[in-house]
Amino acid sequence: MHCSVGFQRQVLAVSGDVGKVGSGPRPYLEDPARGDVRERRHWDKYMSAYEAALNATSRPWAPWYAIPADNKSYMRARVAEIIVSALKGIGLKYPKVSDKDRATFAEARKELESGDE
């Protein structure tokens, strides 16, 4: 998932108020000792490195996806679309059930429905 630099600032600053850094409900995200705020200065370099890594390692049979994560409902819908598309692409089918197996299942169902312990 990929969040924008603006969204990251919002998360780190807790509701957009930079004065609250380190005092919000999730101080572990804003801990200046972790260097999150300082590391934001290198955003463009990080994005270039991520893009290079994704381009170098993504393959048609094993693609990488950079999903925008600023809007959680959009992000989740996009991930679901990718999963559904991948599943459709592999041609899954229900297995063929033999007559013998159907009879075994029917016996098991009858036994379970009878309530005998």
C-alpha cells in the first residue's frame, strides 16, 4: 500500500496539527526518535527507489501493485479487484464428484441429520 506524502504528514502529525507530534493516540507513529519526521525529507528518493525495485522485480506472472492507501475504501476495493481478476485468470473449477462420493456424502448427511449420538 502506498500513502501520499500529504497523507503521511497527516498521520504523523495527528489530525494535521504538527504541534501534537508524539502526543497523539498513537505516539509510536510520531516518535521523533524513530526518525519518521526527518526521513520525510527524503520522500522523493524513497519513491524513486521503490519504483526502481518494483520495476526490476515485477513480472507478468508475479506482478507488484502500488495501491494508493490514502482512501481506505478505495484501497480495499482495488485490492479486491486485483484478487478477483487473478482468481478468474487461473481458471478455477469445482472438482467433479463421482457417484460413489455422492453416495458417501448422502450417507454422512443422513447420519448427521438423524441426531443419533
